[in-house]
Amino acid sequence: MSVDSVLGVAASVGGLLLIWQGRGFGYWVHLSGPGPGFFPVVLGLLLQPVAVLLVVGGRTVGEKPDWSRSGLRAVGAGALAFAVTIWLVSWLGMLVTVGLYTLVWLRLVGRYAWPRVVALAAGTVLAVYLIFVLWLRVPFPTGILPL
Amino acid sequence: MDTWSYLWQGFLSVFQPQHLLFCVIGVVAGQVIGALPGIGSVSGVALLLPLTFGMDPESAIIMLTGIYYGCMYGGTVSAVLIDIPGDSAAIMTGLDGHRLALQGRGGQALFMAAVGSFIAGTFGILMLTLFAPPLARFGLRFGPPETAALMLLALTSLGWLTGESAAKGLLSALLGLFLAVIGVDSVSGRPRFTMGVIDLMDGIPFLPVVIGIFGITQVLLWLESRAQWKVMKANLGLRAILPSVQEWAVSKWAIVRGTIIGFFVGLMPGAGATTASFLSYTIERQSSRRAHLFGKGAIEGVAAPESANNAAAIAAYVPLLSLGIPGSATTAVLMGGLMLWGLRPGPLLFRDAPEFVWGLIASMYVANFLLLAVNTLAIPPMIRILSIPAPVLMAIVSVISIVGAYCIDNSVFDIWLALGAGVLGYFMHKLKIPVPPVVLGLVLGPDLETAMRQSFMLSKGSVAIFFTRPIALGLLIATALFLSAPAIGGLLRRRRSPSRQPAEGQG
């Protein structure tokens, strides 16, 4: 089964779920017309012919995406780094977290020497402070540190 | 007041020193970030939008226009000097532009691209000034069925025309519409698909998704490829960038043709700047006496697609401002930005807030001129910025994405949303599902749902309401033609091919 066919089957199942959920929300409300479930049901119905096109197209094309294990590992690590950073924003504040993120990124991904890494991270934090805190007056979370 | 008086008022507003400064900052920032390899115009506008958050609406809109303009042109610089087009609209410009750069004539290529963009942009804005107001007056006659039919046409055409597979384009548009459904239903107050998450009750905000799906996705894709780039050296002194008389002679009609093709292609939602540049390049090559030079460094091969993509970028404003329908992903992002200030592009905006519309249009004239000035005088320092190493650039994009997503609503949850959208964007990219239809679906979704529900309320559930009103019927026929055109084309080709085969066999 090609990726497009799998995508088509998933789209069809997703569409059926939308119809089922939509009917639960209330497809039609007496006297007032279409209810909150009306639009999800319409979307679910529209997904069905699209799913058929994907499955039929997938049978003739049968293309595989260019995935590699090392590439996926790098993307997973990147997404995890983003997630940890977001989690840290509430604990350490925006400016400290952004500085840490830049520091770690430039050292591990860029493999730059420490003096350059520190200078670039400090520059980034200063730029964020000048633009967002001083100029645009965005109230950044400060976390446990007063920064 | 008539059109010209409003436009004059708009110019008076833009020429206030503070507004002019924001326009310059917007053009320069847009050009720099749009030129950075792998970022391009949509990501550029999305990443720079947060810069306008603390401003008054007029300054913000003027700066946004500058950003949009700068980003649209920025892609050309990286296409010519690095051979990595900033966005798909600059692919054709890069074909001959980079060849010229390899021959040491990168400066002329960039100058011709700037002049072509300026002429095309000026023509486009003039057409916008003349035709958007009457189209908006026509748009005022639209009721819910016409609005719903128009949005369906926009979504279908964008879904159908972007990417390699029409089915994937439509899937992407439906995904965007689904994301727009999440949240509390505005009519009944019932939560839909919120999974009990309180932050989702207000729905999925547009801008964090856009920042994630364009900014964070780029970072993830780069982590996978670890691509590096090298900026070509080019002599960019004022004398060195001026094209010769012969180059002007071969380029002037290419600019005119590119401008006209670009404008009319750009009017159609979904077709946009990329299609316009492909079409104008192909027509130019077929009609040129120097066809053998195309792909090897023909300057008209830069002038034509560059004029076309700029004219198309302006043309996309016509349906956006007059009917409230963005014709491309970039204009959809821009629409999201305008909506932050409570300005809903569409026919009512011309009637209710003319000072904003005409301020916006006047700022386009000014941004167009500034772009020409910036590109003839300030290219060398910008090229130095292009030389930023890839890891540093991606660190900057990451930081802008995190901070930008947060400061839309001062919410950490929005950064999580941006990350989710970034991961989604990565998988869409790998599965070759085009991203622009998701963005359009998300921005048009709430209005499409309202228009459909109101239509069915008016008709008491009958679909006949869409077929008995001439404008709605016309728009639905156009949608049906769009959907069936590839199938009809395929059938016609299949019918012709058996009669050709023997001839080919004989030859």
C-alpha cells in the first residue's frame, strides 16, 4: 500500500469521525436551522471523495517519502528541544530561556567555539530585549529569576 | 469623497515622518528576511508580523505593507546569488539570474529584477486603485450564499493549483477548515473538538499556527538536511549594475508582457505569483529570438518572471481588499495580520474604514518606490547578511518563532500550538501535501461556516438557494469547472493520443 493510499484511508476514517461527532453536536436544530454539528458533517462528507481520489491516485503513483532514520532522529531531537524550551519559558522566563536555547543550539548544532557561542547568544538576548521588551513592551514571563 | 481624494488622504498619512520610517523599516526587514535562504515571503511575513503588535493600527498596516513588499522581492536576491530561491515565485528568476551571477553579471540581474518589479508593481497598484472600489461595490451585493460560493471557489482553486496532487491540495484545505472548527461554536456556545482544553475554547489562533507551520517547519527541515550555502560574489557598484542598451532593448517588452500576464493570473485565487512567473518565462522563451540563451543567462529571462510575480503579488490584493478573499498564502497571512486590528478585508472595509484601505494602497505606492531605491543603493550590505551561516540563521528563526508566537496573545500555550503546527508542517512537507491551502482554510473557515449556516437558515435547509441566485450559481459553476478541468483535459488527451501513435511510430 502506497503512502497516498494510507493517507486516503486515514482521510476517510477522519471524515467518518467528523460526521459521527458532528451528529453528536447537533446537525440540525429545530426552528433555528443548522446546528453546531452541521459544518463538521459537511467537512466529513467532503473528505470522502478526496479520500477516494487519494487511494486511486496512490495505486498508480505509489511514491514513497524520502525518510531516513538519521534525519527523523535529528527532527525528533529538534522538536524535543523546542518542547523543553517552551516548558522552561514558564520556569526561567523568556529571556533566560531564549539565551540558553541559542547557547545550546550553536554549541551542539553549529559546533562553534565557546567565545563565539556566548557572544552570539548574548547578542540574541539583547536584540530580543531591545525589540520586544523596550520597543514593543511585551510582558514576557520572568519565571523564578527576575529577568 | 471620490477615489482620488481618498488616495490623497492616504498619501498624506503615509508621508508623516513616523509612518515613512515604519515603511522603510518594513521594506528593509522584509527584504532581508525574505532573502534568507529557505525562508521566503510567507515565512518572512509570518515571522515579522509580531514586530507590528505594539503599534497603532495605521503604522502597523503601513509597516506590514512594507514587509510584504520587501519579502516578495527578497526571494529574488537569494535565487540569483545563492541559487536557492527564497520562495517558489523566484524559481524561474533564478534559472537565468544565477547563470548571470556565475558570469559575473549578478548585479545587472538584480537591477533588472528590481526595475521589472517596480514597473509591474506600479501597474498593479494602479489597477488596484481603479478596479478594487467598483469590485467592492459589487461585493456589497453578496449575501450568505454568494459569500459561501466565493469562498468555496477560492479554497478549491488554491487546493487544486498548489502542489503536485489536486487531491492533496483539497485535503490540505479541508484540514484548514477542520482546524477552524475547533473551539466554542459562536451560535450555540457548544465546545467542539476542544478535548477539554480550556485554551482551545476560543479556537485555534491563526498566527501561532502560521509561525509554526512556516518558521518551525523550516528549522526541522533544515535539521534533517543540514544544507549549507555559498553566496556568489558580484560587483554591485552603481555603474556595474546598470544593464547595457542591448539588455534594456531585449528586456523592455519582456517586462511589459510579464506585467500583464502576472496581473491577470494573479487575480485568480490560488494561481498566484508562482504560476504567473512560470507562464511568463515560458511565453517569453517561446516568443524570443534569443530562445537559445534562456537557461544560460538571458537577462529577459530574469525581467519577465520577476515582473510577472510582482504584478501577481499586487493583483492578489484585488480579491483580498474588495471581496475579502486572499489569493495566496502570503495574502492570507497578511489578512490574519489585518484582522488583529479588527480590520476585516472585504467590501465593507471600503465603506466603513476607507482611511485604512486608502492608507494601505498609498503605502503600497511608497513601498514600491522604496524597494527600487533600496535595491539600487543598499544591496551590498544586504548581501553581507545573506552570508550568515546556516546554523546561526536557524537559531534566529527558532528564537523569532518562539518569541513571535508568544507575543501575539502573551500566551505560552500559543508557543505549544506553534510547535504542533511546525511538526504538522514537517510531515505535510514530507508527504508532499501543500501548506498554503491549510492557511487559507484556517483563515476563511469561520466565515465560510457562518455563510453556509445562514444560507441554509434562509432556505430552511434547501440547497436550491445556491442554484437560484445568479451570482452564487455562476461561482459554483466556476468551482465545478475547476474541479472537472483536469479530468476533461485528461480525457481529451487520451482521445487524441491513439490517432498520434501511428504517426509517431512511422517517424
